[in-house]
Amino acid sequence: MYKCHRTDTRCVRERTRNQSVTFEWDEVDSVTREVVEAVATVTGLDPTEFDPLATAIDPDALEALFAPRDGGERRDRGYVQFPVAGHDVTVYAHGEVVVHQ
């Protein structure tokens, strides 16, 4: 069962102990920013209250991992997982950020 909380173009879904934020790739200019905003939204913390994302993952590598292919086609498979603010965070190529609690 999901509860969806809309924030701008994002949808925060609560699922058991995990919460996820989904976004549309066309409306995103930075995967890193989406991760920071998702963690802040789910945890209720201000981004200045947790360590910079760069302490967990290289932001340039994160951006490159989910960047469109040479032909401009979006990647639709794959994910990466890393810890942020005491939570494991999973970013999926289809546009979902899950903050595991």
C-alpha cells in the first residue's frame, strides 16, 4: 500500500518502512539534487543537517551513471545504492529514489 504526497512534480510514497520519491527525468537537471531533496523530504532534515552527498558517492559519477546515452535516449535499467544521513538510498534509472529506513 502506498500513500502519495505530492511536492511539486514529485510523488513521495510511503511503503512499509521505506519511502520513495519519483521524478520525471525531463524535469530534472541534477540527479544529485534529486537525491538530496529526497533524503531531506523523507527524513525531515534540512540538507545542511546531513553530510554532503560527496562523502558517500562521487556526484559526477552519479550524474554520469544516469546520463542519457549518446543518442539522447534515457537509460531505463540499473540502480546504485549508498548510505546518506543514516539511511541506505537507492537510485533507479527509471526515476525513483528510495530512502530505506
